[in-house]
Amino acid sequence: MPMNAATDRCPRSLPLRRTLALAFTALLLALAVPLISLGTARPAAALGNGLAPTPQMGFNDWNAYGCNVSESLIKSTAQAMHTNGMQAAGYTYVNIDDCWMTHNRDSGGRLVPDPAKFPDGIKGTADYVHSLGLKLGIYEDAGTATCAGYPGSLGHETTDAQSFAAWGVDYLKYDNCNNTGVPAKTRYTAMRDALAATGRPILYSLCNWGQENVWTWGADVGNSWRTTGDISANYSSMLSIFHSNVGLASYAGPGHWNDPDMLEVGNGSMTATESRSEFSLWAEMAAPLIAGTNIPSASPDTLSILTNSRVIAVDQDPLGKQGTMVSSSGGLDVLAKPLANGDVSVALFNETGSTATISTTAGAIGKTGASSYTLTDLWSGATSTTSGTISASVPAHGTVMYRVAGGTSGGGGTSVTGPLHAVGAAKCLDVPHATTTPGTQVAIWSCNGGTNQTWTHTTSDQLTVYSGSSQMCLDAYNNQTTPGTKVEIWQCNGQRNQQWSLKSDGTITGTQSGLCLGVRGAATADGALVELQTCNGGSSQRWTLG
């Protein structure tokens, strides 16, 4: 099939005759199967499946192949990823999209892989993909039929989730066609719970096209959620989707990501410059990196973009912050993304049709406290220094991307508020059970945005949690200064055992003790306790605020 012969089908237009046929099929399915309750869904618990601590990376067949999916295609793609550097670069998932099944369920109500397309079934395909050290993803729809008219999962969530788990599926992309008007949160939560009940960890990607403000509830339901309509393989489509996604940074974080749709790198009319921009911007926005091109036949230029380790490191940074727009004027954009080691990634994006100089400063991106900063160009690898100005001549539709090192990040002498991320565990500093009881030892826990995970580093070097009459300070127990001292919350009193210095290397040291804030035993599990430790440079002693 020619490259980009079909666009991502959530949603897409279909010929009238086929559309009418699908509508009739959907009606029959709606009458034949019981729907999930249309009442209010039970209160959603946090997803908590431990997946996607950084944005998922992989491949999906739709953009390049449309309905022409097959076992041989998935196997050849997995083999190519295994040998061409993509797997080594971090691409993990090989995802099957629509049209993989027959048009009818079996007598037990189960989905049936098309035997002509998948002679070894999904299980056999998964076994092959797993043998290469990769993972298999599959597609279904939160409606009565998929976008191409195959059986949907609405009313069949438990049965279908059990099939996926039995087949060894690792990833579910869940679409939104033929949804009969049932609220998205109700439909997507039903599949979330069905997946969890299988006991198999399956990354859950919500594809509801950015409808119903999914970013406001998606973190409790899925590992990622589409924030926009479909992307197409041209610059104007990519630009529009960038604009829709870039303002949603506050909703993203470890385990829950804004998804501006699959990469069109190597497809359609996208030039190499535009493809580098898409890849840069998706990385800067901490977006899933799902390649949508013909991988076995990908050109060296396409592979060089998809496997750029310096740019991928920005996307996969364990702090899990989505970059934000620092400035935008006349189509000249500056984005900044804080990184776990204290560096900041800066993207200078030229939306216009002519070469232009784009400039910003270290202060504008949150860097202070140094006479010079080191800039690493993430596409060329070249390094340089600057006293504060960050500037480049950027080609039309192009992006220059720097990693800025030196000084301190996070606002210098001003107070900074946000979650305090434990870098090694990809979790947050947490007051257990949101208690306000003085003497409670703090721990790490999956980040959830709660007030018990929201800390302020004040201008007097206190780390406070809660506000008003409930405000507490991070405190070294009983003014002790020995390794192993518990770190707790206590009423703020201005003493030196409640003063903390945030260092540029990511460590937090007690002013009184000089010891580092660390996770006991370098543990990464929810509930691991935090204490004072002799500083050792380990990731369990590195933190980022905000």
C-alpha cells in the first residue's frame, strides 16, 4: 500500500454506502448485546497499574497501512525494530490497529482474530514479538463497532479484556466510534476496570479524540489520552495539533500523558525539517512516541530522526514534566521543559515560512545563578556556552533544540510550589493518608496531584505542605543529624532542622545536618520511607520540585 494511504481512523470519513452499512451493523450489534449501565459510573480510583512512568514508545500500523494489517506485517516490523536501532533507542510496543478480527464474535461471545491475516492468532504473534524482547499492542473500540465496522467492546469489556490478557497483549488502544452516546468516562472506565481485573499489566491508551475534556479525568482512567482529532502527514496538520496540545501541560505526568497522536515522521509530505520539528515538539511535550511509518523500509534519514538519543532523553526524562510555552510571537515559539538533573530543554520552533532568529534567556526558562551556561544542540550534538542569551537561526518550519546546563533551576530565590518528584522512583514525596498529625514520617507514593504531595520551597528554605492553619514543615526528627534520622512533618518553627537547600545536582540537603534527603534502601515502591542519608550521588537522593 502506498505510504500514508490512510489516516488514523479515530474518527475518519467513509464512503456513503459503507457508512450506511456500518450504521446498520452497529444498530444490530446495539440490539444484540447488553450495554453497560448508563447510570453514573462509580467513583474512579487512580489507575495505579505502574505502567508508562515515562511516555510510551513504539509503533502503530495504521498511518502507513490502514486496514492492511497482518501477522507477517507485525512480525517483520518487530524484526526491523529489533535490528535497526529502534528497540535499543527505547521503542518497546508493536501495536496492531483496526481490522485485525473477523466481523462476528464466536459462539461464546469472544473476539476472533482473522485467520487469514493472523494464522497463528494474536497469541502466536505476541509470542514472536515477545521473543524479540518487545511488547504487543492491540486495538479495540469503546462502542458497538470499531471505526472500520468490526465488533466493538461496549457491553463486552470483561470478555474482551480476558481475551487480551490470555493472548499476551501488553497495550490497548481504545477508540471512540459508534459509541451510542454513552458518556466517554463511563465507557472508558468500564474497560479500565476490566483490564485491571485480569491481573495482567496492559498499558491503556484512550483514543476519544480529545472529547469531553478527557485531560481533566484521564489520569484516573488511562495511561494516556488523545487530546486532539486525527493527525495527517502534512505540516499544517502537525502544527494545528501542536497548538491544541501544548497548553495542557498541567494534566500530564508519570503514568498519565497527553497524547497528540502518532508520529508522521517519514510519511506523506512531511519534509526532513518538518519531521525533526514534530519529533522535537513531541519530545518537548512529553508525548508518547508512536512511529506510524513503514519501519522495514524506513530511510536512513527517517531512522536517524526516530532514534536520536539526545531528543529521546528529553521525552523520557524521569521528572515527567511536559514542556510549556515560554513565549510566542509572530509564529516564533520558545518552549522550556525542566529535566530531572536540573537541566532545562529548550525548543526554538519557527512556524513561519522563512528563516528567522529566535531568542530567549536563561532566566526566562527558569535558569539562574551562573555566570555561564552550557548549551548542547540536541540535533547536531555541538556544545557551546552562553552568559544567558539562548538564540539560533531557525529554518522555516524548523526547530532548534538545546539542553541547557548550569546554575540552578526552579526560580532561584523565589518560593516554588509543586510536587516534589523522587527521580529514582518516579514517584512523589507524600504525607501518608493526607494526615496533618505532627511527627508523621513522609514517604514516596505514585504522583496524584493531592495537597499532601504539594510542597513549597520558601524563601527561608522551608519545605511546607498544606496551607493556612494546617500548614506543616518538613522536619528532621528531634534536631538529629545522623544518617537514618526520620524525616517528618511538624509545625513550622523556623529552626534549622526545618531548612532545606535544593542543589543544582538534584539533591536536597538539610541545613543543620548537611545530610541528603533520601529514600530508605533506594526503594521504589509506594510507601517507601524518606530519611536523612549520607550523600552518595544516587538517584534515590535526587529530587525535582515543580
